[in-house]
Amino acid sequence: MKKPILSPNALAGVALLSLGVAIGACVTQTQSPRPSTSTDAPLAGSAVAAPPYAPDSEPIVRAVRKAAPAVVSIDTTARQRFVIAEDPYDPYSARRVGSREVPTGAGSGVLLQGGYVITNQHVVGDAVDTGGSITLTLADGRTFKATAVGADKATDIALLKVVNAGAGTAPLPVIPLGTGDALTPGQTVIAIGNPIGLAASVSGGVVSALGRPFTMEDRTYENLIQTDAAINPGNSGGALIDLAGNLVGINTLVRTDAQNIGFAIPLSTALRISELLKKNGKIRRADLGIVPGDLEERIAKQLRISGVGVAGVYKNSPAQEAGLQRNDVILSLSGKAVASSADYRKALETYKIGQTVAIKVWRRGEIGSVSVKLAESP
């Protein structure tokens, strides 16, 4: 006969143990709690209070706060002239000439020392050419009228002067200057401007490339800063700054057939042109008097030549007097080869007004030379 697994005494012990557990639980609930001398350990996963958020701890925030007050919104008008008949139903009635100002666009600008503002020529060009008005709105809401000191279409830089810059209790803010020549691809940059009327908008990105050329309509840009920071219509003339809040470029244009490809004029170029505009009111350049054009690669290979095409010759220009013709190809200037319109423009910058240049020209399969005395660009 098998022995039972638990003896009667053992069963009694189990029953007693169970009774003891139940009693113990009841006692624990009815007795007064005793003070504990042990130190409670922190619960695992308990929340620890985070330090308060400080926006100034972010370098982009610090840079924007430093530079943004000196970025202005620019609104322009152009003066339109018109002829109106005193009696619109009488074709023989007297006529009078009138004019009116119409809004022409908006852009951005950057305040410098002395109440000067750098912006793009294409932002204020219509106002300058027609005698329209230029209005500046600061980040703090103040508005000022401005006059044009000068504008240079070739580099797309214009210099303005604030009217009554000393008016008011607060002085005009001034943007700190860096250097666009010290930039490197991959470096963080920030664009500040007024895209489509949205004042003081900020976008961040990096320097995508340096020294980019870009041809657009009737002008060719050289040595541009390429960035993926958003540059939209209205941002033109605004500030491109580094993480120190220093100005490194002037936002200028964007590729409309692509995304995240914007361009800015290096600060060194903008300051150089601005100083010349401040001194002379315009940029004086030596000029040949042609419309340069790049040769199609297929045609250049077929003709076995490398140069800049003559797409047109201006009347009464040095080129016309020297006998240059449309469809000629300029191979070199004073022995220096020019392979593109960009090369041609760079070469001209090395000459002075009135200087004589030896030009090597290809025309219908023949190569010749001609000397031209350069004139001042109109």
C-alpha cells in the first residue's frame, strides 16, 4: 500500500500555515503603521524634470536674432506716363500728358552703416528708371523712403540711401559683415527675406557649391553661391548669413525648373560694386559694343573653333567702327583666348576705357585680326 504524499501532521501544518497567512494579512491592515527607518529607493522609470527650453541655445536662432533686424522689406512703384484726350469722344480734341505711380513689385534689402541699403538691381530697376518711389519697411515696423544711389545691371547690385535715417528715437540697425570668400560647401547658411510678401521669413540650408555661373535673360551672373536654403520671389536682395549671424551674400535668384537650387551674390562682390556706386553713381566699364553669345558645342566642333559668337553689333560702337559683323566669332582679346561669353566679360573687366585691344576674329572660315579702341559702356 502506497504511503500518502502528506501525513496528517503535515496537512495540519499546511492548514495552520494558511491560517497564519490570512491572520497576518488582517493584522497588517488593522495595526497602526510603524515608522520606517529605511530610505525609499526611487521608482524605476520615474520622470525627471527637464530644464526649461532656451531658444538662444540653438545657433540658428542666435544668428537670426542678430541679423534679422537689419533685413528690410522693399516696395517699389514705377511712374507711368499716358496721353489723355480732353474729350474722349472727339478725336480732334486737345491732348494732355499725365503720369501716375503704379506698384511694380517687392523685394528685400540689407541695412549697412550710414543708412545705406544693398539690394538687387532687378528689385528696384523699374523705380530707378522711371522715377518711381522706393519704400522700406523694417522688422520693427518702421517705414522709410529711400533714394537710389546707383544700380548696376551687369552684377544685379543696387545701392539705396534711407531718407531721414536719423528720424525717430531708435537708430537704424546694421547687419554684421562676414565674408562670402571664406565659405565652404556643406557649411550651414540661413536666408532671411520677404518671399511673396511674408516679411522676415527665415529658411535654412547649406552651401551647395561656390563659383557658379548662371545666365538668365539679358544678364550673366558670375561666381555665385549656390544654396538649398529656400529663396523665393520677394527674397531677392535679402541676406544670406552664416551661423555667426554675419552677412555672407545677397540672395538673388532661384532655378524655377528645379527644387532647392538658389543663388546668392558673394558679399565681396556686393560691397565692391556698392563702393563704386557710392563714388560714381554707376559702374564705368570698358565696352566693345557687341552682344556676345555662346557657340553651340556641335557647331564649334564642326568648325573646329573655340570662341564667343557675335550675336549683334551696336550702332556707333567701337565694334561697328572696327568692322565687326554679326556671326563673327571672337577667338581672343590681346592674345588671351575667350571660349565663352563669360570669358569675354571677364576679359573686358581687365581693360580700361580708351584702351586699344587686338582682337582675333573668325569669319566664314578665315581668321583675321583687328584693333579696337574700347569705349565706356552706356
